Amino acid sequence: MSEKKPEITESTATQFVIVRDKSGREFVCRITDLKDPSELSEEEKKKCFENVEDALKQT
């Protein structure tokens, strides 16, 4: 079962940041979940949106 992605609302949007991995893929992640990108596991990446468009669809 996949983990639920966080809800992004107008009041929580400032708690998120866009990050890119070495291959250029974008992820929208909670600031509190950030760490060195080279240390992200595939499971941790699943908690992020793969691009800005997917994140915006959740609002």
C-alpha cells in the first residue's frame, strides 16, 4: 500500500519546496522532510510529488 501524499493548501504552500534529483526530475516535498538528495531512498521519494503539475492538482 502506498503512503498518502501530503495535502497542499494555500495556507500550507510555504511549507513545501521544489527539489530536483541528479537526473533532473522535480519533486515537491515538505521542507521538514528534506535531507541530502543523494541520501533519499526510493521509499522517501514516494512521499513527494514527481512534478509541480501533480502537486498543484492536489489543491
